[in-house]
Amino acid sequence: MMTRVGRMAAPLGGLAVALALLLATRGLDQVVPGDQLGPGFWPRLVLLGLGAVCLARLVDAARRGARAAPAGRDDASAAPPISWPKLAAAIALILLYVLATPVVGFPLTTLGFIAGFMWLCGTRSLVAITANVLLGTAGLLYLFVKAVYLPLPKGDGPFEALTLALYRALHIF
């Protein structure tokens, strides 16, 4: 019974946080004309996604609890143990990404972040990493800069020049 409650606590907490933050975004779009996306659009979209994932995890935890394995048997669907060194490395990589982006620029730090995270997660195929790095970074640039008109950090000095050259090569501007 306690493991079932434990499995349901995190998704339930995540769902509550997502709903509370979603309610907090109500006043974000008061200054925007009705035909434009306001500053609350993307946070709401992310929070709806978070809420949906938490709800799915909550339903999954409830279903697992309903069909619990008999005493003494291992649950075949149990999660593997957490690799604390990998978790620490992933957190460090995320922090490095956040700190480096204003200096190096969004495109270059994103290239490095995607490659580093894929390597950390066990991908060793250079072709797979390269394809994901190039397509992922280009896709994010088109989405944020071209489609959403979000000004991303270009970096300082030579990094800014490199970012602008990349934008021109991709016909972003």
C-alpha cells in the first residue's frame, strides 16, 4: 500500500503544481490584442504538457497498484536503479548550458548540449548524434526565431558573428 501511495505522490504533486502555475498565468495576456499570441501562451502550453504527463503517470501508478504482484514476487516493470553519477552529470550539463548560452549563444550551446546529453544517455553512434544535433538545433532555431520571433541569445564577440552567419546560412534572417 505504501509503495502505491509513494508512486502516486510525485505525479499528484506535479499535477497540483502545474494547475497552480496554470492559474497564475491568467493575467499574462491582458496587454496583447486578441489576434496575437501573448506572453502566457508558451508557459501555458508547457504547463498543460506537464499536467498531462503527470496525469498519465498518476493513472499508470493507480493501475499498477490495482494489479500488484503477489507478495514475494519482483515487479517486472520496476524502474531500474538511479545512476547518481549520471544524474549529477545531467544536472551539471543543464546548468552549464544555462550559464554558457548568454556568452556562447543559443545555437552553439544547443549543439553541445544535445551531443553531451545523448552521449550521457548512452548513444555512441556518431551518425545518430550528428543527425540529432544538426536537425535538433536547426529545428529549434526555425521554431523560436523564425516562427515565434523569439530573440535568442547570440553570444558575445566572435560567437555573435558565428551565430549571425548561421542564421543567414539557414535563411532565418
